[in-house]
Amino acid sequence: MRYSREHKLETHARIVRKASVRLRQKGAHGVGVADLMKEAGLTHGGFYAHFNSRDDLVIEAFTHAMDRSTERWRKLAGQTSREKRFAMIVDSYLTSLHRDDPGRGCAIPTLGAEIARESSRTRRVFAGRLDQMIDMLADQIPGLPRKAARKRAMATMATMIGTLVMARVAGSGEFSDEILGAGREALLGRAKSPRPGKSASRRAVASTRH
């Protein structure tokens, strides 16, 4: 049966979305092509109708995840006053919800170490998306020259990512929550976020789910 171009594009996008979640849950080498295709409701044999290699799918999957993170941050910033945007992004990232749902969270804590051992092409694409995320975060830091804002954004991302990795290693109890609080305090000067209103809380939750 021949399918329309639109159908093929929709199927391709569904594979990438499903793979994006599974790779963040299991790691870049923790899921085989057959598993990824099954997750998307397709047979293993249909894989090469959409991708030239497994690496191509991995690249598209984590690119999708990183693009979603950047877009979520941009959306969150657009709903928040300029002076509160930076803090809102940090608060929404360093949450127990994000810690406990790696499959729908930021790709860097889950895949970063593995990507560092991948091909130069894979690392180059990943680095490009990372640079875009840093730029977007730098945009939310008022009162600093661009170069200084980027340096602070880099340090912020390094702290957020490291904090989230440590919190996940520690599990989901009091010690893990303490690590999340320490990360927030290092970046914002306070260990706990002020209690947000309902709308702010919903935005913070949504910003971690990709």
C-alpha cells in the first residue's frame, strides 16, 4: 500500500517523538531499533523507510527534546515579567516532577554523557542545540552585557544539570529534595521557591514536560 507524503511525515514525526521519550528514559544505547519502532506502533522492517541509520534517529530524537526544552523556556518567559523570568526557569527546572520524569524532561542530564562518546557529527549537532539553549537563557538575564549574560547562562545550565543528575542519583527522598534546594539556593540565593499561585504553578509544571 502506498501512503501519502503527509502520512509519511506524520509517521516520521511520531517515531521521533516516541524515540525521544524512550531514549531519555533508557539512554542512547538502552533501546534497540525494534523496541523504538514497536513503541511507535510500527514494524522493525519499516525503519529504513524513514531513517538511513540508527544514528539519524538518535540525532533527530534528542534534537526534538532539546528544541522542546528551548521552546518551553521561551513560552514560560513570555508568560512572566522580565525581572522574574530567570528565576522562573530555574525553579521550573529544579523540581521533583522533573527529577522523577526523565523521559519527558531535559535531554542533557539523561543523554549528555553518552553523546560525548558518540560520533563527531552527533556531538556537533548536540553542541549546536546546547548553544541555542544557552543563548535563550542568556536572553532572560537583564542588566548584563551579552558576553557576561552568556557566561552566567553557561554556569547556570551547568549547575542545573549537575543538580538534577545528583538529585536523580539520590532517589526521590529527603536527601534528593535537599540537593534540589541547594541548587536553587546556589543560583537564586534561596533554597526554596516562594509558593506560587495556581497559574504560576501550572506553568512551572508544564515547562518540564516535553
